[in-house]
Amino acid sequence: MLLGLGIGFFGVQSLATAVGLAGTPGTLTVADCRVDVYYVDGDHEPEDRRETRRCRGRFAAADGSTADPGHELASDTAQRGDRIAVRDDGTRYLQVGAASIAMTAAIVLTSVSMLLMGTLFLATGHQPFARLVRHVQFWEAIRKLRYGPAVLWTAIGAMLLGVLGFVLADQLP
């Protein structure tokens, strides 16, 4: 549950920035871009290779209050000289657009699902993934709770919507 709370705190802060409720709006003028390469494990096999394209540039707040000559933004499409609408939340920049909103909403929904499932685990005293017998007992215990089935279906729905958000974020510009 603590992991769900941590992810939720990060997600809500990021979602508030993505939808314009927090952060400083402005423009990042791209000076240069680079590709960071990393591997998901230590054996450096080709299928484990991941790349993140990062662009560095000058941020200027829309109201002229702040300027940052060297901050980065992850972007697959930005080119040198591009002016990108972003929001600065104090620690990083989020590109303005539907993809950022979908991604941050997916993070919040994943957190909600984790918290609801954790609540069910605590309320029933069961860990459903240990053995099949416990799995059946967990579902029976949920049915006995007044709001157990509603909480379970809400958790499943939040997780499915979160997955949809991650997929949309990857497809949107």
C-alpha cells in the first residue's frame, strides 16, 4: 500500500501539471538532442536494449518570470530549433498535450487500483496469490464484505483504464 501511495502522490502531482493546474507554462527552445541507451538487465542482449531520446534547450516561462538555459525533455520528435510548449513543475518539464495527460492519468489509476487491492488484502486477511485454496478463500471473503465486490470491480476497472491510458499515451502525439 505504501508503494501505491508513493506512486499516487507522484501521479497526482504530475497529472495536475499535465492538465494545467500546477506548474509554470512556457516554451522550451531545443538546442540539441541525444539518445541515451540502456539495457533492462546486465547481459546487454539486443532485445533488452532501450533508448530514450532527450532534448536540451532553453526554457522561458510564458509570463517572462523565469528562464532556464539548460533543461531537458524526453522527446522522440523534437528537432534543433523547435519551440515546444511545456509546463515546469519544479523538477522536470512535461510536454503539453494529450499524451502527457493520458500517461499521468494512467499512473493515478494504477495507484488507485493498487490501493484498493491492498485494502481488500488487509480487510480479508488473505493473500490470493499464495495457493489455489487461498485464492478461493480470498474471493469468498471479498463476497462477504459489504462493499467487497464493488471495491474489487473498481480496482479491476481502474487497472484496465490505467493500461488503456498507457497505450494511448504511447500512440498520441
